[in-house]
Amino acid sequence: MLPRTNSAYDAHETDRMAHLHGTPLASFRRRAGAFAVDFFITFPVFMLCVALGAWLAPRLGYPVGDVHLVYDFTHWYSLIFLVTYFTLWTYWTDGRSPGKWLFKIRVVSLVHDRLTFWQALERSLGYGASSLEFGFGFLQFFVNRNRRTVHDRIAETIVVSERPPRKS
């Protein structure tokens, strides 16, 4: 038996959005800095995973041979690694990747109290959409009322500042 559905629109986000009203948003400089830190962390983590895989493969009976792994954006394994890295960090830490933690910013869901795995995955995949057309998706930060980039809108998230407001 199928569950009964409502035939009217349910504005389930409204309460969450009202709760977030007035929350200070992260600046572009802090967001870009956090992204750069996270991106540069991925290289040694990638190399560590490759070394672990090369060590583990022969012990599990898989021949290694000549392995030539390259960390760039033309190989599928590099892209999968980046998406996995950003998805898991964002999900496990509720929006605080190492770079975001360092810059005292955080990704927050507009529809849930806690960032969901699906939102973290959508956001990670959305980085690709933001990078298209010479990074125009990132630059939409400057024209969107709530400083949301393409990947923020895809995942229904905002990036907030965790610094206490300055006293004037």
C-alpha cells in the first residue's frame, strides 16, 4: 500500500530558514581560503591512500606491477577521490572540513538541523558545476542575496561564520 501524500505544497523549510535568519554569512575571502586549504590537503591524503593501496594489494593477492597514478583532473580516480574527500569531511564534521575549521566557517543546511550525507554529496559534486565557465558558479557569491554559490544552491546550504560578532 502506498503512503498517503498531501496534494498541497508543504513549506517544510520555512521553520529552519526562520531559525537561521540573521546568522552571519562567511566572507568570500574566508570561503576561498578554506577551499584552498582543503584542496591542498587532498594531495598528501591521496598519496597516502595510494601508498596504502600499493602496500595492501600484494598482501591481498592482487598484482601491482607498474602503477602510474597521477593526481590531476583528467583521470577518473582523482575526481572520485576529490568528491569522496569533500563529501565525507563535510558530512562527518557537520560542515566543518579542515579548511573551514581553520577559517572558522561552516556549511549549514537550509532544510535540516544537521547536514545530510546527500547534501554533502550534492555539494561536493556541485563544485564541478561551480567551476564551469571559468568559475562563474563561484563568482555568483557576489550577486546572490544570501552569498550562495551554485554548489550551495544545488545542496540547499549556506556557509556561515562561526566567529563571534565584533563589538562596536
